[in-house]
Amino acid sequence: MARANYLFTSESVSEGHPDKVCDRISDEIVDLVFREAKKVGMDPAQVRIGCETLATTNRVVIAGEVRVPDTLLKHGKDGKVVLDAAGQPVINPAKFKSAARKAIKAIGYEQAGFHWKKARIDVLLHGQSADIAVGVDEAGNKDVGAGDQGIMFGYATRETPELLPAPIYYAHKILEVLTLARKAGEGEAKKLGPDAKSQVTIRYEDGKPVGVTQIVLSTQHIDETLTSQDVRNIVEPYIRAALPEGWITKDTVWHVNPTGKFVIGGPDGDAGLTGRKFIVDTYGGAAPHGGGAFSGKDPTKVDRSAAYAARYLAKNVVAAGLADRVTIQLSYAIGVAKPLSIYVDLHGTGSVDEAKLEEALGVVMDLTPRGIREHLQLNKPIYARTSAYGHFGRKPGRDGSFSWEKIDLVQALKAAVKAA
């Protein structure tokens, strides 16, 4: 039996956190390749990107495997694509560097130790391995295999309107409102820097979130004279506005910049890498994670697309009233199209048989890699927006972003469960 009364904590990090800077750059590159593919009429299903970014003091390194349109390749004087010694097309770094600089500028880094214009950027991208491509390319074959083996989890709960766990939802929201205030130059908030971390501890009674016992906020500040108390005076009104009324009480403990001064931040303060914040990206520790990160990957990588599909199914299960809380696991093997397994746990909150629901999920959605990409329309430049403040619990956009947050399978799920 699940515990009814307990404390649970989740953290979030801002878009200026070193790892999130790298996630943003990697996802901007995914979007760049999809945009360039569209310009030249390249089939977006043929796009391949596995891009990793490293950032440190005024230095960015972008590496990985890609298959890109000719507009992103080097051309010789004869107009032909330049090939390396292994016969692979050579990447032209110019547009990749430009995408990285624009991302850094948009986040707000114009500091001596990390500056969008002054940072050295190295692009070490090369062609995708032929050994991988043979198992995942679409050659008129409907059963296109997964890009790798792995397990992916989806989760949904009634704790918030977005069906996301309350601790991670509010940890994200605190940083979002502070970022918006900083970028808008609102009052004293303009003295804050891009790098920040939040953490909230939420008290549950009878299994429901009812209040906050601890709040942690560490934020970079540009004004070196600010003390921890000064920073608290700036951020407290925004934090109170981000949390439900009545959740902060006289007993709530605050930890704002607990180590004191936080002027040196971002990649200048700590090196960043793509994919190191996948618990922040998902459910804040309230649900399992398969281990694979999302950013920098095109949707043939099931680490990303199948995790989106699992969240989509989980959210629709809860929205359909079939359970108050659900965890869904999908598993894949490289080069194999269909999932090896579908597992559902309703955590004792369901109104249907879990085995029947597992069967129904495979009916309402084609869970092959191609089926997922087509159903959720993932072959688009929609990924940069996912790189901060979570991949889940976000509003679907008109551009097709966050399509996995739609609740348009409710009736189909109900019918499939009834027929199972």
C-alpha cells in the first residue's frame, strides 16, 4: 500500500545552467538540420542527428554523428561535396556555430567568462555509422527498426492540471517566472544572472500535495554587492506567485543562495554537458527513467521518441479516468521495430485491468519508431523549446511542439479497453 503522508522533493535548473546551455545548443542543432532539410526538399525521415555539446569557460565543443542536407556540408570549387579520407561528407561548421551563438545569446550570456560572441566553438560532427544506419533507415520498409536498445518510461498523475507531479512542476515554474522577469528587466530582477537552480520539498497528506516545507533557490547575480538576503528579497515575491496560495506558511524553511555570493556562473563556473539533467527533464524522481537522455537526438532515437510516446499514453490514461496515477514502460531493441514489451502499473488507482490496458495501448497507437514519429509528428524543428523547464507538462504549440502532451486518445482508449 502506498504511503499517504510523506515529504517529496524535486529540483529544476534554469536555461542558463551549464548542462542546460548544452542541451539548448544540441537541440538548436536538431532544429537547424530539420529546417535545412525542408528548404532543399530532403525527406525529414532521413535526417539523423546524435549531437553532444560540452561547454566550459568561453569554449564550446559540438560532436556527434549526423546525416544532413547538402546545405550543411562543405563544397569544393567544383561545387561537389567534399569527402574525408573515409569517404564521408565533411561538415561545414559555419551554420552550426551560428546556431550555438544564437542559443547562448538568447539565454543571456554576455559575461567575461562566457560570451555568445567571444566563445570559441569547435564543431566535430561527422557522418552516421553505416552499421547503425542499416538497421534504422527507411527504405520503403514499414518495419523500420529502433535506433538503439533501451527502456523508456511514461508517467502521469492527477496532482496538477498538467498531470505532472507537483514537486517537479513547481520547481520548474519558479525558475520560469524568474527567467521571464530577468529577461524583461523587471525591477531588481534585472540584477539576476542566467544560471539558477531550484528545489522544493512538498508535503503530502492522504496522498495529495498540500504545502511546501522547504524551498531552495540558488541564482547567479550580476551585481556583486548583493547578499543572500538581498537576493531573497528579489526572488521571494516571484516564488510566492509561482506556488499555490496557502502552500507557503510561517513554518516553510527558505534557503536562498545558501553559500553566499554567486557571481561566477554558467559554463564559466562549472562545465556543462548534454544530457546530464534527464531527471529534471522528466518527472523529478517521482517515476522511473530508462537512462537515455533526450536533447540532441532526432526522433529515430527511441530514447527520445518512445519516452514521449510513453508520456502521451500515460497522460491519456489518466485523462480518460482509467486511473489517478500510471507508469508505463516500453522496451526496444536496435533494428527491431515493435516494442519488446509494454508494461503498465496503475499503482492501485485504476478502474481497469492492467493487462487489458497494456493490450489496448498497442491498439490505439502504433508504437514502432516510425509509427511514433508519424502519430506525434516529430520530424519537425520543435526541439529547442524542450531543452529547459521539462519535456513534459507543457502546452502543445501550434508549431507541433509538445504534441505528446495532447489528450486526444481518451475515447479511443476507452473503446480499446472495453474491447480487450
